[in-house]
Amino acid sequence: MLMKRHKAIEATFERARSYGGIAQDALAIFPASREKDALQDVIGFCIGRTH
């Protein structure tokens, strides 16, 4: 399969983890709150998805 040969799937997951880290860093300036927790949960969910 072309995508496996060029490791496109792995590269996409790595890119997603990178953007997730950027998003987490951006949230660091905000005080603890339910809203911040919810956004952090969304980031974790998106990064943790495998399908």
C-alpha cells in the first residue's frame, strides 16, 4: 500500500501529536477551570484516536 510504503499514516499521527502539544502549551496561560479541562480532554481524545 502506498501510504504504508511512505509512512504517511505514522507521519500524520506524529504531526497530530505535535499540534496537540502546541495546543496544550497555548492553554498553559489560562487558569485552571472546567473549560480548560474540557479543551485539554478534547486534545487528548483527538491525539489518542487510532481510527
